[in-house]
Amino acid sequence: MKQTIQSENLALLFRAAAEKYGELPAFATRQKASEWKPVSYRELYQQGLNLATGLIELGVEAREHVGLFGDNRFEWILSDYAVQLCGAADVPRGRDVTDVELVYIINHAGIRLAFVETRELQDRLLGLRSQLPELREIILLDPKVEPGEGVRKLLDICDFGSMLRERGDRRAEDRIAGIQPDDLFTLIYTSGTTGTPKGVMLTHANMVSQVRNIPGSYNCTDRVLSVLPIWHIFERVMEMYTISFGGCTYYSGIQTLGEDMKNVEPTFMASAPRLWEKLHERIMRNIKASHPVRQVLFHIAYFLSRQYKGSEYFITNKNLKVNPQPMWKRILLMPFHLLRWAVVLPWYGFFNAAVLERIRLGAGGSLKATISGGGALPLHIDKFFNNVGIPVLEGYGMTETSPVISVRSMDNLVVGTVGPPLPETKVQIRNSDTREVIYPNAGLPDNGKGIRGEIWVRGPQVMKGYYKEPALTRLSFHDGWLRTGDLGIITHNDCLKILGRCKATIVLSSGENVEPEPIEMRLLESQYIEQCMVVGQDRKFLGTLIVPVFAEFQQAGFPVHSPEDLAINPAVQKIIREEIKRVISQAEGFKSFEQIRDFRILKESFQVGEELTNLHKVKRHIVYEKFDHIIADLYASDSAKPLKNPCNGI
Amino acid sequence: MEFNTQLLYGHDQALLALMIFVIMLGMGSSLTVDDFRAVARKPRGVLIGFISQFGLMPFLAFTLATILKMPPAFAIALILIGCLPGGTTSNMFAYFSRGSVALSISMTTASTVMALLMMPIILKLYTGGFTSQITASMQDSGSGAEFVIPTGNIISSLVLVLIPVALGMILRRKSPVWAKTAEDTAGFVAILVILYLLLTAFIRHGGLFVRTPVEVYIGAIGIGLAGFFFGYWFSRLLGVFPLFQRAISLETGIQNGPVSFAIILLSFQEPFQSQMLWMAILYSTFIVMTSSIITLYFRKHGRFDWEIYRNTIIHNRLFGEKYVTEYPGGFLPGRLLRDPSQGHSPSQRR
């Protein structure tokens, strides 16, 4: 039996899934730790048809834009189903949307009907009504809340639609038949680094191509734990992908994640790098607190795993290859790796079973793979999870590419890269100034592999454009290629490696260009540093803002009672200073101008919605604005004491 | 064949005794009284396992020893290995081979207790021919003594190794954290013991590996493989679910090596002691490798039915005991159409 469903559009995907997977659970929502409420594929499709019919009765046209404001819950996915089934497109945003954004999005997208999740959102929307001339209908998702004046209840519309369908109403089926591949299924407004939000137009063909091309072999026994914001494109592609193989999506949340992992035993999940960092921190802290015998056992196990995997990757040609590797070197090293692999194997086998499995059980114990996306995964986290046997497949993409451009797969597990581009997807590396093609370029050694440049992409997942922004759309494309604005290289085993944002580049007053991200990733490897941002645009040297790991200092017995105390404690300052010196040194491969001369400890951590995007990417311009005085202070005195580097004299 | 090497001296024996103590303590630490009750609740699987462990395995050992025409002391050791109870390593292998850990624990528990009764009977049944060979050779050399299986000593050594098991169970009751540490340490120590014994044998008597007759190697490797093979097919032909087939197969092939060390040290005299011990060491060494390979095979082979089994368990855990998972028609192969769900062992719930 064929494992997955391929279809022309999402509505047909929903229908095929209902026919094929029938009574299997499609989505499950948490009531209590061990009490979840499932909804089957058939039921969801039926309810979706009912709601779609209700929406059509309310006047929703084919290809109309329908607002969908709220976070993860069953009613959200039901509304999404209904919007697709009546041939419309949704315009989603989370509860954290600001009033200004709401007004802009609703008016710009021409939204006439909007779903709101909570009473709070409903009240805000009602309050803004005078600024929203076109908005006619508001539908409340939360069934436990009484709707305000002029607001409809979701369940009422479902019931009404159900009644119409019982009388033979088949308008939803007609709408499904009328969906074209080029029709939008969603219009996602990205917050954008500057200025107004941009509406990314994504079509059924875009999403369907993702479902078709994302690698992996899953079936209807798989359980997918969902923690990402439901309306984010990364989560939406996961949902559609899961529907195609008949798995069940379990909605979890950051608060209950640890518990849910143990109860649901997910086989697959996706998340932003931050989650893996948190999980890593927690595992390491548990190990530190465990019995000394267990600690030793863990370190032996981890050491053996590193040796074993190192040789395995070398033998199977999956080691990171930024530089070309001559054949003779490979032949010379091969016997060593074969020997090491064979010698370590039995020991690794035992320790993997006795020690590392315990750690995997902390994540449920059944994970076949996990995808990390929405930001760069620090290399040490990447290596850690792959070494303990939880394969983290890092992916790369953007909302504009719905979103996956490339992803590591189990067959192509090159740690440190984001894997090869998806099938049907072409990637070029171009010089971002001259637009010259670097890869593929037969005129360059190795066809241009290993040389950095801007990533350009072309494929079935690339958006139709920015809604009502033809000028902006033209700027983003060049000869049919989408310019991603990210820097990367193609490795010598044909994987893509991301090196940072073009825009994040810091230009020092000396004229040197510095990519802050690799430096930040190294800083984050320190157990003492929770968050950081490297600054120094137009300055003489680099500095960094640091948010220390409070628990680490507290555990080490420092007299600190709140994160604010850290900022003024000289001992903490000293430790951080030494940490920076240690990780960003010439011995670690950083050039002298890439070294951090000074830093400031922040009193509070970066927050989602403030300094961080929903996927925990630092919004650099916000940090620059918000901590302007601190950054000014950092560069105030020219006598800022340079961090002495032990390697400088050599 | 000439095999008159004394393998262990006084202090080695003391060290070995200590290690056996640690391993058996670890085994006890992984068990609870409820595990014994679980045996009574689900007797079918345990019964099949029992027949496989105490019926099939000793017979296989006897057959191997006879066909290979093994020297009598090695043959007796092989039969002794054949009727040993299961150890905790088999539980770990059962887990990784996607077999039923609950059944594996139940079988280990049941066989450890039943060994007290079964081992003397089985040894008497199968070793007669070999003991008389030894007696004959001893009389030829003029010592005039008679070689008999020291049944009383075997029972008392079994009782002796059960003491740390009981202590471990008490430890588990008093302090689960310490019990877990004891369990982990035991697994590690088990490997150290085998390595230590192999290394001392190698350093002191390097020629031993060469002088050991090839049929002894074949017996040491073959008994485990035969146990896996026949245990698997025996349970499969009886219509047991795949999950249980894998557990029974591994439990049949993997025996409690340290128990045999204890019995041999406490019940047999030189020169037979060293010969028998050597057999037990070789078995313990090879079984780690063969069971690893078998586990990898089972793991791959059993992946599909395991996923379905796990999914059913989790659906019932989250959606209520009454929830029935309905897979689309044609998805489940015929052998899995009957409900593969089963009870949990108390030790599995941590």
C-alpha cells in the first residue's frame, strides 16, 4: 500500500485523507497530561465541509481572503480546513498581533470575514471596527466564551452548515472542484525587519510541492508533536505533510512540552533551534545533578558515540566538507576510520543501549527524526543530539518559499549543513554585489563549491509574490530567481551550508566585514551565556550584549537572587569575560578583528514579540534601538580594556 | 586433549565473587515483588518461555555436546549453561530488539526461582554419559575416585546467588535512586568481568586460546545461536505475537553467565573447574556479540509491528482504554490483525 497521498490542492488532500485514513486520529488536543481529545480524519473533513458551507452561506467567495487570528487549538485547524474547502485563502496571525498590524493586515488584504480565537482578540477587533470599513463578520473560535455583539459562534455556523448539507447543499464540493493550482491557500504577513508587514502569497501548488518533495518515510502510525505557532508556515507545512502520510498531530506547548514528550512519545517533530538549546541545557543539568557513577558512564558513552559516528560519517561520506578533500587523503585515512569504527562498535553498542537510551527516553524514546528550522542551530547542539542518537535534521527556508528550500534527510545526514536542496529545487550561489554566478560555475574550481555568496533559489515552492506590492516583488526576484538575502556555500558533498544573513553583516569602521552569527553561535556554546548579540557597526571593534544563564550562576553558588544581580556582580563579569576570551580566540579560528573587545550584561532576557521573532531569531534592529544607551556606553570610553588573548603573542 | 591449566587463583576468585555479587545485586535492583505477581497474571507466555528455557535449551546443549564429541568436562559445562536461568542482560536486549520487556522480565524472574528445582533434575538427566566418561578416565589413571554432579552444592550456590538478588529488591524498595545506580553499575561490571577473565587468561596462559579444541568454540557460540533460533520458531509456531517471539528467542539464548561462574567455583574441583570455567567464559564472551547481532536483526525486522503496538498503547493511554485504533483496510498484515496489545510489566513503568 502506498504510504502517502499526493494531490493537486489542499482541499483534495483533505478529502483523500478522509477517505484513506478514515477513523485514524488526525489531530489531538490536550485536556490533561494523560487525557487528550482526538478528532479523526473523517470527522474533521465532515466538520470542515459543514463549516465551509456555513461560510459560503455567510457570503465568503472563492479566492476571498479570510482572517484567522489565534494560536494552536483544534478550532484553528477546523477553520483552516473550512477556508480551503470553500476555495478561499486564509490570512493568519497569532494572538500577539498588535492593533496597528491588525488594522494594516485586514485593510491591505481586504478581509471581510475574520475568525478570532479569544474574547480579548474579539474585543480588540470590535474596538478597531471604525478603522476597518470592509470587515463585516467576526467569528469566535473559543466555544467556552459568549460572543460579543454582532459576533458569531463557530459552532453555530457549523450547525447551520450541517443542516444545509443535510438538505442536499453541495456548494462546497463545487468550490473544491473550482480550485486552481495557482490559487492562494494562504496570505501570510511577515513582520518584516523594517516598516510595514509584507503579504506573502502562497499557492496550493506551492504547498503541494512541499508535501511531495520533503524527504522521509513516515506512515499512519507516526505521532507528531507540535509546539510551533500554528499559523507559521513551518508549522503549516508540517501539518500538511503529516496529513499526507496519515499521522496524528498532537498540540503541545512550551509549558507542557517535557511532560507531553513522555506521554505522546512522538516519532517526529519540528521546532526552532531554541527548543533544542533548552532541551540540551536541561539534559546537561540533569546529568550534572546525577550520581557520579552515572556521570562517568554518560561521558564514556558520549565519547564512544563521537568516535563511532565520526568514523561512520567519514566512511559513508557524510562528514562536513567545506574544503575539497583530495582522494589520496581519503584513501589514506580510510583504514584508520574503518579500524576505529570496528573497534568502537561493540562498546558503543553497549553504552548506547545502557546510557544514551535513557537520555532519549527523556524525549519520549521513539523519535525517528526531528526537524529544526527557522534559524541557525548552533553546531554543538546539532552534534550533541546527533551523538546521543536523536537525529536533528536541520532545514533551511523562508516564508517566501513555503518554507523548505533544503533539509537534511536520514540518508544525507551531514551535520553542520542544511542538507541538499529539495527535488525540483534549484539553488545558485551568487556574488551579492555583482550577481555573478559562483555555483554552479564550470569556470571555477570544483564548479564553485566551497565559495560563499548569496543564495538564490528557484522551484515550485517559491511564492507568487508580495500581495499588492509589485515593486517589492520585482526587487526580490531576478531572472525568475528568488534572492534569499542569506549567505551560504555548497559543500563538497553537495549540501547547503548557511553562513549568515547578508543584512546582518557588520561593517567595522576599519572597513572589515564581520558575520556576527558564527561568533554568536560560538558564544552560545558557553554554558554561562543564554543569549547574545554582537554589535559594532561602524565602530572600531566588536562588542557584544550578553544575557547570562541565571540558573547556572545560582547553582554555582553565586550570591545572586535575580537576573538583575548578575549584571552588577564583578565575579560574574569576570567569568563572562574569560568565557568570551576562551571561545572567541585566534586558536578557535577567529581573526583578530573578529574578536570581542568588550561586552555588557543585560538585566533582562530577549523576549518573543519584543527582541525575538516567533522562532527566536534576534531582531537586530530592535535590539539596536532598545539598548541604544547600553551600546553607546559600551563604546563610550576608548580605553575599553581589550580582552587579552593568550594566543596573540605567538 | 591436554588442558590442565589452572585459570584462577585465590585472589581472582575473591574478585570474581565480588563481581558476581554486584551483578546479582543489580539484577535484584531491577525487580519488584509485582514482577513475580505479573508472572501469575500472564502465565501463557511465561509457560512457553519456561518450556523453551528448561526443555529446549538443555536438550540443544546436550545434542551439541554429543554431536561435537566434546571433552566431558566441557560437555558438562555446556549442559550447565543450557539449563541456567535468564539474566538481566536479556531484558535490555529484549528492549532494543523491540520485544516485550514485560515478558522478558517475567521469564527472568520465573526461571531464576525455578532453576532451584530444574537445574539438578536436568543435569542428572543429561550428564550421565559424560560423568561416567570422566569416572572411567579417573579410574584408568588409578585414582579410583568417582565423578558425580554435586547436586547439593549446586543448589546451595544457587541459593547463595539469590541472596544479593533479594538484597537488590530490598534496595529498590528502600531507595529507587540507588537501585537504579546499582543496576547501571552491574551492567558495566558484567562487561568488566568478562574482559578481566579474558585478559587474565590471555596474559597468563596465552596458549590457551590455541589449545582450546575447536569444538569447544563451536559449542560456546552455537548454543546461544541455537537458543535464539529454536526459541524464535518454537514460540512462532505456537502462534505467539511477534513481540513475544522476540523476547522468548532472546531469553532462551541468553543465560545468566555469572550464576554459572558461581556454581562452577563453589561446586566443582580442579582440574574440571578450570575447564568448565573456560567454557562459561567463552560462552559469556560470544553471547554478547551474537545477541547484539540478533538484536539488530530483530530491531529492523520488527520495526513495523512494534510501531503499531506502540501507537495502540499510546492511543489507549491518551484517548482512554476503550479507544480502538482503526487502521485503513490493507494496512495491517494478516499476522497482526488480532489485537497485539498486552499488559505492562510493573518494572517497565518507571
